Amino acid sequence: MLSVRQVYLGSHRKEDLLANGISEAFTIAVYFLLCRELGEPPLFPGNENIWTSFYQKSYAPGIADLAIFAATHEHCANEAFNHNNGDRTFWPKIAAYWGREVSIRSGNIPSPEPKFENMKKDSNSLVLGLDLIEWLKDKQEVWDRIVEKYGGKREAFIWASWDHLNWAMGRAVTTLLSLDKARKFGWTRYDSTYESWVSAFKTMQVAGILPNRRHLDSKE
């Protein structure tokens, strides 16, 4: 929730951010890179609800654009606006970007189609097929190997927000935020969710936080 209120600027509601201090894009990238190095399929860790629902996210530059629009247009004074962009079954698209084919946990067997059997509910009522916090406990050495071979930052492993990703993938409900009001007031920006993911990935590659994808491909 953005809560800035002054002349021409109200408070604005967002969905999960793709580029912020608790970056889902960054954490997912680390997960896919670990799976790639291990030669394992990147299992979808979440539940059927998250797989099938319209998965809304908010792209940080889009939020900034909406905030600037609201702050610079008098008719937006003291108004609150929603922000989101979203897509369905996003996991296979992101897997393809990192050169992996997605698998979904079906019991204990990787499966190309989601069955969502033998799901587990944790102490926070999250329904998961794979607890990422448990999964990553022995993966620091794997990440160090990735950095040694392809580049990136070793400390990036501890920057990933696995508890947040568990929550995002395991929650029982999703939220839908309407952009109707923002559109009615004249805000027209649109962000493709997949392109937002890719932009966040590329930004972290250019910054040297993640390995450059070209290095991965050249050393296959």
C-alpha cells in the first residue's frame, strides 16, 4: 500500500511488486538458476488456486508512473487508485526465459500437467507442493558454483525472499484490483506482466547481481 497524501496525490493500492526490496522476480530467478545448475526441473511450488487464477502483479515503474500522474493532475487530488498488471499460468513462460521446461509436483513425481495431489498445509495455512525454505537449506554451495562459473553476486543468495515466495505461491486466495477508476481519470499506461518479469531480470543481470543469461547459454 502506498500511503502518500498531499495536494493532487492520494493513496494508491498495488499488487505484489516485481521490482522492490522483497523482489519476487529476483527470488524466482535464483530458484530457476539453482534448478538449472542441478539439472532438476523447476517444480511449481504452489497450489492449484495460484496456478489457475489471474495472477496480478505490480511493476514498480508502472506504480511510479501512476503516482506521477496522480500528483500532476489536479482532478486526481486526494483520490485513491489501484495498480496492477497480471497474467495466468506465468510459470512456464518464466521457465522458458531461463532455458528450462516447467514441471509441476504431482505427489512425489514431476509431471508436465498439474494434478496438485498430496499438497501440504504449513503452520501459516499456506498450501504448497514444495516448501522453498526447506528446499534451499543446502543450496548455498550450488549458488556459489553458479557465480564462479557464470558471474553474479555470491551474497545474492541470502537476499532472496523465500518466505515471501512461499506465501505468494501458497496462499488460498488471490486478489483482483480493478483499474477502472485510474482509466476513468485518464491514466493509460499498460505493462505486460511477462515483459515486466523480463525487464526486472535484465536489470539485475546488468547490475551484476544475477549471471548474464548469455553466459549461461555460451557455457552449456
